Amino acid sequence: MLELARFDGRNRLRGSIYLSIAMAALAALMVWVFPSYSDAFGGDEQILEAMPEVMIRMFDIQTFTSLEGFLVFELYVFGWIILLGLYLAYLGAGTIADDVERGRMDIVLSMPLSRARVLLERYTVLAVPIVAVNVLTPIVVYVGGQLIDEPIPAVDVLAVHLLSIPYLFVCGAIGLAASVAADRVGIAQRIAIGATFGLFLIESMVVDTDYERFGAISPTRYYDPGEILLEGTYDLGNVAVLFAMGLVLVLASYLWFKRADI
């Protein structure tokens, strides 16, 4: 059982470890520069006045005077929501389309494997980079905060990473949907990245406007690092919405893949 998942998982392991180290290094850099950044620029008023309103709204900038507020913008919105979200969408886009383009899918489907199983096993392998990237970084953030005398509650650090997992799986599911819709991996990847970033922009642009309801289609609405780190609150209803989004995308991908002429 799970032959495809084990094989693909082993292939992704090394890259996932490198990704984990890179994100942990980014977190360490952000923690290290925070004291000098805070001293150089003074209070929030001076910093926020120098920033365009659209940038403040897009990146959910609330404060720079605490390590939590600094990390929300520099690490979690930019690093987790945008970079990792796009990366998981990119990976998801190659799950099916790569084999189709290279002519390997005929061989895979000639084995006693249903299309549903092929799709699900390829999708679940995205758990390898998602889990890997959320293991080392929270340790670095927590220990780093202690070392610079800006401690962040361990439960909040743990929560901001655990609650990112459903969000990243949804980004991967966007890539999966693109992967079954396009028979060329390059096209699928462009669709996945464009859709993921476009949804981020929609939510960023409509917040606090008359069109805010349209942002409900964006997964970024349901993962708010600022709410977790700055307020210490976690909305489990948002987690349920992300699970529902992922389920709908995977189901839609299966229905398309089931009818695809391969």
C-alpha cells in the first residue's frame, strides 16, 4: 500500500530538508536583526507613515515595535503565506501533469491502481515539505526570542505553525487542480502560481472595503498570523473552512482526472 506515496516521499525528502533549513535560517536572520531595526526606526508611527497604505493593507502590517509584529510581516506573511503558498502550489502543479507530459501516466495507470488512489497518494506526498518546514523554524523563533529578551509564548509559536498546515495544503490543492486541468507541467505551474497569488491579492485589496465579501474565496483570509501572534487567538472555524476548501479542490481534481483521456 502507498507505494507511490513512499516513492515520491523519498524523492522529496532531501529538498524538503533544504527548504526547512532555508526557512529556519530566514527566521534566525529576522530575529537577529529585530533589535537593531527597532532601535534605528523608532516607534510604529514613524515607520507606518513612511509606508504606502496599500502595502500596509496588503501585508497586514500592524506593529513593528514587538518581535511578534515584526515577524508577522517579515516572516509569516511574506515567507509563509506568499513564498511557501506559491511553492506548494508549484509542487502540486507537477503531481499529475509531469507524468502526463512525460508519458509516464500510461504506465502508472496500467498498474492495479485506481485514478483516485494515484491522485490522493501524489497529493498526500505534499505533507513531506509542509511538515518539514514547520518543524525547525518554530524552534528557532522561540529560542531566538528568548536570546534577545523578546520572548514569544511557546503556544503561540506552535499555533502559528500548526494552523499554517491546512493553508499550505489548500495551496497544494490549487496546484493539484491545475495539474489535472493542464497536460503540460509548465502551463499547470503558471496557472497554479497565478491563481494562488491572485487570490492573495484579492483578499488584500478588498479588506475593509465594500467588496470585502469577495475575499471569502481566498484561503489567505482563513490564516491570520497576526491574530495568532499579536492577539493570542485562534479561530478553529477558519481551520474548518480551509479543510473544506481543500476537500472541494481535491474532489474537483479527481472528477476531472477521472474523465481525462489519458
